[in-house]
Amino acid sequence: MKKGIVVGTIIGLILIVIWLIKPWIAVFINKPLTEEEVKTVIQEQYEGEIGRIQLIDDEYMVEIRSEKGVYDLRLNSRTGEVTSLEQTENFKTKEEFLTEKQVRDIILTHTDGKIESMKLVEEKESFVYKAVIAKETETINMIIDAENGKILSLSSENSEDISKNITEKQAGEIAIKHVNGGKIDDIELKKNKQTSYYLVEIEFGDEKEASVQVNAISGEIMSVIWDD
């Protein structure tokens, strides 16, 4: 009787030990994939050039570069399962966007008037066309999605309420001269309680930017804000 109890106790202890070490056994049996194995797994599922590969804890961090952009991929080092894929850089080209002519046609189906300016700009990780349309009594500012032509924003200002003696081009020239060069990124005609002014956004090759306020009546520089 006692012998049976002892045997039963031993068996129970053995089962408990097996249950406790089972996860660790699985870890040792299921060894981490090598970098070459990781490359094979990724190439079977995704197109592109594999760059940086880094093992952190139980995950591989992998950089993939394709025609569309750069991606950060996370992969379980033991199962080979992809746990996340995130695009960190977009390689879209102008050829993928609507042309200026197509955008002009879209604008003129929604409003008449003269298109004074239109520019393709990157905004919040997407590309849009910003257009200014002049009518007899108002100025319309329109933002259009560069990929699908959807109008994202449309606002108007009563042009009779905005006084100006200098043109948008003259304001740009004044701003460029004041900051000694750079490239004009955007110009907008605005007004505050005191006066009307042009807000001129200027870019420089060293990634610096300047926002210059030019008085729309006198042409004087009202302010310059630098963004490094």
C-alpha cells in the first residue's frame, strides 16, 4: 500500500516537473531562425531588397526597400510569422499623380474664374494640389488630392475686403531678397485686423525654412520666422 503511494507521488512529481519545464523545452527545440532563413521567408512573401536585419529579443527587425517605398517588418524569430509591417517612406513619383491639366479641369467644373496659382506639395504624408482661383468679388483657395482628384478643402475670401497694391509675384521677390535666396514653396494672401499681407514660405537646400510676411499694400517685411 505504502509502496503504491510512493510510486504515485513520484509519478505526480515527474508530471509537475514536465509541465513546468515544457515551455523551456519548446524554446530550446524551436531554435531561432538564422538571418539567411529570415531572408528566405521574407522573399517568399514580399518583393523588394532586404536591407538591415536586427534580432531584438525574440523578433527580427527587417528593413525592406521596394519601388513603392521603405518598410519596417517585424518577424517572430522562432516561428517565422510576420507580426507587423509598416511603411516608413513613400517613393511615389509625379507620374502617379494627376497632371496639372487634369486638376485644372476638375477645378473649372466646380467654379469659374482665373486660376492664379497651382502647386503640387507634400502635406501630412500625402500629395495635394493647392490652387488659388480669382473671381470678380472673391478669391477661392482649393486643395485637391493629387491621386484621385477629390477636393479636400475649399474656402473663399471676399477680394473686395482684402486690399493690395503689390502682386503675388512681387511679394515673392521681396521675400527672397530679404532672406538672401531660397526657393518659394507657397504664397498666400491673408489679412488680419490691421492690414492684408502675403505669407511667403521659402525653402533652403540645408532643410531650413522661412515664413515671411510681406505687407500687401506697402511691400514692407512684417515678420520672418525661421524653422530649422
